[in-house]
Amino acid sequence: MDAASRRFVNIDELMERARLYIASLTGAEDGIVTAGSAAAIAIATAAALAANDPVTMLRLPQAIPRRSQVLMNKSHRFPYDQAMRMTGAEVVEIESVASLDSVDPSKIAMIAFLAPRDSKATIPLERLVEFGRRHNIPVLVDAAPLPILRPDTWLARGADLVVYSGGKLLRGPQSSGLLLGRKDLIEAAWANSAPHRSFGRPMKLGKEEIVGLVAALEAWFLRDEAADRQRWRGSCAEIAKAINSVPGAVIEMIPPDEGEDAPLLQLTWAGPLHGMELRRRLLEGHPRIMLDDISAGPGRIKLEVVSLQPGEAAIVGQTIAAALMQPIAEHEAREPLVEVSGTWEIAVQFAGHMRRHHVSLVAHAGTVTGHQGSHEFSGPVTGHIRGSTLHLLFEAEYQAAIITYQFEGRLVDDELSGEVILGSATKYSRGEVNDGQYGKAKWRGKRVGA
């Protein structure tokens, strides 16, 4: 990547040579580097909608062709399917073979399949491929976190396109992705991506990322797989050795799941310490260590080892063991000091605009329940009061995402005010990181009824 940064090239010519080499390495008909796996999904969808027809390409997403729907197993909806919807495509959920047979194929531009949930698909990939072949509809598989095999698992099962992340198991540039598959679709996807003035122009890809991912792909196929697995198992054993000295702590290795390559560690312990509190302790320490937030629960959390460098497993194990041994601060139980039952108008101030919510709250013994309504965002309210501090959670589902607002504030002179943490996740990806991924905003609430 450093060498590439010192040379000036025509990006189309560089990608042309990269495509030839990617095809030779993977055995796929064709392949391009993208600006991440979500970008690969977006430009693949644009290719399915518009091919390389500039009349249609330049009108996305405002004007879309008759074939503008993307079929997906309902169980495969995931946060990044917005990369499909941003092109103007509509995601249509299907739950059974009967529902597949009832769709109008003349409206379907693409079929999408989420590889990590292969076993959870109510309609298997092969059945979707058969439907696609019959009606000339391409099938895209998102295999972003999974290992690339030769021949490719998903193309061999009939998919037309498959997406991989460049920065996960490939351990290439974090800002890169890989799109493999049918030559005509790859050519259309490249036409819809930067540097061309088309839908994907904002998803810019530099020569450094192209060369970096090609190098990572080459290293992947030349690597010693047995040595990789031995190193990962060694890291697991080293972490376990340190943590096993903690009374009540149990750590076990979880074998790779459904097409994955690297093992995980499941850590459990006795006592009231929550996994999120352990995660926070490690982030506040030195060196900082980040654990997975989605798997965190009472007395449990999972650990990933694939990215650990030599010598780091011992540091991780010793640091976790020390954090588990720290005493838990006792929090004095505090009775609610404020009364918030009633009807409120809450205004959330964003950059440049404000969202207003009509909120009804019922508070009892420190627990708060209720309902809130706002334009395109309504749903139940849950929360609690600790002393004079109020915590509220607003949730509502849109497409594959559960939108979350986490309020914290205080009551002063019959007005509430504070900060709200903004995020979204799916039921498979709930955690502190996703639930706070959009940052914070200020809020104020005024009581309008008893």
C-alpha cells in the first residue's frame, strides 16, 4: 500500500489487472475490490437495477426501473440491507416456498442471501437460485465475515455474486471489500462504482486499497491454514491459563460456527459483575482492551482471538483476570426523589432540526412505563428513576433496524432536560456500540398533563 501511494495510475487500468489476478486467485469468473463490503452490496444492487445503462444509472435512486425489488428471507434481514435500499430498491420479505411462488418475478431485480444465517433460511439458497435462473434474476450472497474458499462455496452453490469483507478474516485494508461472480454483473457493478460518475461515486476506492486487498487475498491463499488454526488455539489456551486462576471463572473454546474459520472463547464467572461492566473496566485500563458488547450479559461475555498479534494473548488473559478480581463498588439504593407520572412534550434537538414526542409516563417504585408518539417513530417507553435522575428508553422497528433513543435527565421546576444516546441495531446485534452509534443530542421535556 505504501508503494502504491507513491505511484500514479489510471484506476480503470489498475482494476482491470486486479480483476484478472483476483479471478486467478479465487477461481471466480471475475471480481473487483470495493470500498468495504457494504459498498459491494450497494453497487451490486445498482448493477442489478441499472446494469451499465447511463440513462437509468444517472437516475438512481429517484427513478427506478420496473424491476426494483430485492427478495430476502425474512430471517435474513440485517442492518446493512440499507445498502440495497439506498439505491431505490425495495426489500421484499419471503417466509416460505409458497410466498416465493406468489411473487411477481417481473418486479424482482435481485435476490439476496445472508451466508452467516444459511441454516436459518426458511427458503434455502438452492431454491432461490432455481427461481432466479428461471426468471433471469441474479442472486447475491453476503458472506462478509466468512472465509473465502477455492472454489468459492457460494458461487459453487449457484449464486451469481458474493461479497466478502477485506478487513475481517482476510485481514486486509479495513476500508476494503471484495465482490466476486459473473463477469457481466461485475462489469456493471464496476461501472456503478467510483471513479465513474454514477451511483457509487461517493464510495471512493484508492489505488492503495486495491493493491492492499489484492496482497491480502494473495496472502490468504498462500497461508499455512494449519499454522493459523494452531496459533488461534494457542491464543485461546494462553488466555484460558491466566483466567483459570480466578475462582468461579470458567472459560471454554467454542468451535467455529457455520462456515466460519476462527474459534471463540466463552467466558463465564460467578458473582454479580455484568459483562458490560467487565468490558468497561478493560476499556478504562492500560493497555486498553475491547471485548465484544453484543455477547455481554450477567456473568458472561465472548472473546475473539483472530486479530491478536504474538504476545498479546497473555496480556489479554492477565488483564481480564485482574479485572475479574476487582471488587464491585456498592451502590446505595436510592428512593425516587422526583415524580414524573403524567403527560409530557419532549423535544430532541438535532443538528438543524428538532423532533417532538408526545409522551405519557407512569412511575411506580422507581420503574417507569408508558408510550410515546412522534412522526414515523412511536412505541412503548420503559425506564427507571434513581434519586433525581430519570432514564428512559424509546424503541421502534423500521425495516431491519430497531431504532433506540436512550434518555438521561433531571427534573427541575417541572421541566426535564438532559442528553439522549442515539442508535439502531437488530435483535441479533443489540449492544452498547450499536445502540449508541449515532452519537448524542440534547433534549427537554415539559409537563402538559397530570
